[in-house]
Amino acid sequence: MSKDLGINEPGRCPKCGDCNLSYETNIDDSYSIYYPYTCDDCGATGKEWYSKIFDKQELDENC
């Protein structure tokens, strides 16, 4: 059984703490985005989640 080290940082494996993750294509679910990953050190797989937050609007110049 694997043990989660409690690490919750982007780019770090929560299983072994390694900073060498290989990411797959991001998945957009309308409210958030996640990146499936594999740890190159221990082989653990998971998802790294990011929230979408409105930033600003910008008009196209040709409107």
C-alpha cells in the first residue's frame, strides 16, 4: 500500500516528493482544469487540478 506524504504542491509527487513529473494533455471540465501526470521517480500517477477564475475581458480591435 502506498503512503501519501501529504505534499500538495504543483509539480511535486505526493507519494515520494520528487519534482520530476511527466504531464499529459490538460483536461478542461468547464469549471477547472486538470493535468494527468506520472512521477518519473516512483511511477505514481494522479491529476493536478487548477481552478478557473475570471481575470478580465478584452475587446478585439476589429469590433
